[in-house]
Amino acid sequence: MSIASFIHKYGLLLPGLVAIALAAGIAGFRVSENLGLAELQRTGTQRLEVYATSLNRQIDKYAYFPATLGLERDVIDLVARGKPLTDTVNRYLEQLNHRAGTLSIYLLDRQGHVVATSNWNRPDSFIGEDLSYRSYFTDGMRGRPGRLFGIGITRGEPGYYLSSPLLANGEVVGVAVVKVSLEQLEQSWATVEVPVIVTDQNGVVILASVSSWKFTTLRPLPDQERRRLERSLQYNARPLPSLGLTREEAFDENAVLVRLALPSDVDGGSKLSGNFLAQTAPMGDTGWSLTVLSPAGEVRAIAWTRAALAAIASAFVGILLVLLDQRRRHLRDRLRAREALQRAHDELERKVEERTRTLRAAQDELVHAAKLATIGQISAGLAHELNQPLAALRTLSGNAVKFLRRGDIATAESNLDRIGSIVDGMGTLTNQLKSFARKSSGMPGPVDVRRAVDNALFLLDQRLRRANVTITTEIGAEMTALCDANRLEQVMVNLIANALDAIEGIAAPMLRIRGRREATRVIVEVHDNGPGLPEDVREHLFEPFFTTKESNRGLGLGLAISLEIVHHFSGTLSGANHPEGGAVFTVALPAADIGETPWATTSRS
């Protein structure tokens, strides 16, 4: 069935099936996504409670620690009255810091200078530092506890600072500060299934289950806000890049769908990205917010899968009916197409066979035409070869008549015998010429290579003698190739004639024809001592109508036809420059299964 007929028949049914499938898919996606996100929200709420409890427990453990320092008389005397108790208080703070497991404990006077510290005997001691710019000092001097998460400017170590005012006679005389590390809590979060972060009142991530997320911001900071934070030294000049959270849509009051695309300088090898359900809860009076990022990509993937299943299920029955009807029609059309294809195949076979016969006939005519052209080229030599015997015949026959009149029978018989020998020689020449000119069947068979070469040399004998060419043949007497004798002679005539053209005008022209057996191939080489083949000629050597001769000395078809003849008998023909000089053409043909004799070498000039 064609597309047009299919649309015409089912044009009204298909839009309905598509609409039903789309509606079912959209509804299935929404329901599945909402159910999945609701379940994800319930799990996230439980995680929020667990993480908030663990964080509050860690902070509350040290909440009242700074206030207990105000109960020590030596501490109050040192801060309020400046009594020389620094060493005693320093050692006390050092021991207390070691027992409590805090990062550091130190005391500030009314001006915000450190007067005693637990790291008093270390090179990076806080003694004498001015920390009046810290918010926990300001809160303490106002008589209330201070809380701050920041990075120390001396050691660059992040921590949670807790401060408490020191009172003497109801007056604030200084501030006690305890710095606590929350690293252990972060390490426990690093093993959780979903990312969790804690942000301060500035929107800066101060705690994270992914270490590379610390000290990033939930949103890009304005320049004014960034300069304010830099002046406060709360984050010790950290760059505070954006985390890359983008709000997509609100799911609930405390749950938002966000997309996380981490910048390269924040990724840190975590490879966390995609859609998340962000749930946030405030952390009491600290001003912090705890956020759990539950991966929502799997929820959406499941929703899309269920939507696809719903769409497929809704359209399955209708599509099945359409397919059954289509299959019935398809089988019928397939039978018709097979019959038409068979008819076309038969017609194509007939045309191919007819065309093959036509091409083969044209090829045979071309080969025969090339023979006739070769005969035309050697006709002048043949005419000379016949003119001399004809002149001798005229002279001998006339003399024989005269001797008969004189009664000299013996001399007349001698002249007649010489006439017979001359006629036999002329007959041999014409028979050889007639044999070369006849059309051959082109069927392969065992061919004596030596005989084919000798016949070619015989046809070109006049040119060889006129050019005074020294010929050397090295061919086994019974070396046989599987080809057609007449066409092999034509190839040899073409190659030898080309060699004669190449050595024309050379002082000592030489032509060497060598034949050998290599495994299942018979190799024949025609080597001349001419100038060789230039590179630009070798590239076009076997192209039809390519010739370096004058326009009246050939059409450039000899090598092209020779190559076609050799290929027809599963052979190869190539031309190259010989290492000893001159050009060499090599013919390789399949060998016939007939034994051959050792080398037979002949040489003549």
C-alpha cells in the first residue's frame, strides 16, 4: 500500500490515536512525577530532621562553654584589671582547649585585643591581635552571646565562633570566644546518599557534604554585597563563586525544583549535576539554613517511562488493528511486486546478455581493426619483400625459355627449381600475413609462446633489417601460455613495433625478448635500449588515443588494445624503465600445464 492510499484510508483514525496517546502520556507523566516528587519530599523531610538534629547537637555542645569562662576569677581579673596573670590564664585556656577538643579559646578586652589565648606558645599566637571588627565581639560587648561562622585571618582555618560577655560588677569588661571545628560533622555527611548544605545569613555555603561546594553562594553576589563581605574579613578574601543553582518551579512551600550546573572551578570532581528537589529548613536563631538536594532526575525518567507506557497502551489496540489490516494488504501487494520484479529481472537478464554480445562483437571488431592497422603499417616492408622475388621470377622464367629453345634442359630445370623455391618463400610470407589478419575466436588454449614471438618477428622482419636491430630472444622452446595464439601474436607485434619506434635513430639499436616461467604464470619481457619512458608518459601509457608519435604514425590504440587482450586471458601488462636503460614491457599470462624445455637462446642482427 502506498503512503497516499494509507493516509486516505486511515487518515481520520490516525489523528485520533495520536491525540489519545498524547493525552494519556501527558496525564501519566504528571501523575507519576507528582507521586515521585511527593515521595522524594517525604524522604527529604526525614533527612532534614536528621541533619538538623546532628548539627544542633554539635553546636549546643559548646553553646554555654564561653559563659563558663566568666566564672573564673583569674580571667575576670586579667580582662578587667589587667593584673599580671597572663601566663596562668594562657596555660588554663590551653589545657581547657585540649580537654574540650576545640580549635582555640581566647579572651578579648574592651578594645577587642586578644589578651590571652590557648595557642599562646605557638608562632601563630593570637596574642595582641585586634578582632574588634568581628561581629561576635560586637555582640559580646552589647551583653549578648555572639555566633559567627568564618575563616580565621591568622591560620586561614574555618570554624564556628561562640562568644559570651565577661562581666565584672554588672559591667561588660571583655569577651570570651571559643572556636569550634565542624569538620567531623561534615565528614559524616560526606557518606550520605544525597547532597546537604548549610548556608549562613549571607547566602554563603559554610558546610557541605561535597567539600568543593564550601564557600560558594546560592546566587551570584552583587558587587556591593561582595565588597561588604570582603571588608568584614569573615571569609578571609575567599572568591565566593556561585554554586550554579537555578530555580525551575516550586513544588511546595518548602520544596523547589532546581537545576544544578556546576562551574568548572566548583565541580571538584564531584560530577553532580541535573535536576534536584531542594528542601530548606531554618536553623533556629543562628540565621543559618539547612538544605537537602534530593536528585529528581530519576523521578522524571520514571515519569517519562510511565508516560510512554500509558501512551503506548492507549494506542496499542488501535495500532494493532491497523497493522493487521496493513499486513493483509502488504502480503497481497508483495506477491504482485514479486511477480513484477521477476518479470523485470528476466527482461534485465535478456538485455544484459544482448548488450554483452554487442560489446563482445564490438571488441572483436576493434581488435581486428587494430590488426588491419598494423598490417597497413608493415605493408611497405611486405611490398619490398615481394617485389624482389617477383623480379627474380621474371628474370628466371625468361632465361628458362631461352635455355629451352637452345636445348639446354639442365640449366632450364635449374632455373625452374629456383622459381619454385622463390614461390614457396612468397607463399610462406603471404600465409603468415593471412594468418595474422584472420579473425580469431578469442577462446583460450595452450599457445607456444616461442612460436608466437617468432611469428611477430617474421611480420616485422623488414623493419628490423632496415633498422639494423640486434635481436636477442631467450624463450623456452615449449613454454606454453593459456590464451589465444592469434591475439598473443597481435600483442607481441604491438610491443615490438613500439620498441622499434623507441630505438629509431639510435647508433646500435638492440631488442631483447625474454620469457620465463614463474609458478603458474608465464612472463614475457620486451626490452629495448631506447631513451625509456618519461614519468608523464608512464601515467597515461595504456590510455586509449594517447600517443607520443606523429599524427600520421598511429592512433594510440595499440597498448590499450594489448592491455584489454591480456586482461581478457586473466593476465597483466605493465611498462617500466629497465635498470640497464631503455623501456621494458612485461606480459604475464596463466601457464598451460605442459612441460617446458631449458632455455633456448638465439641472437641475430
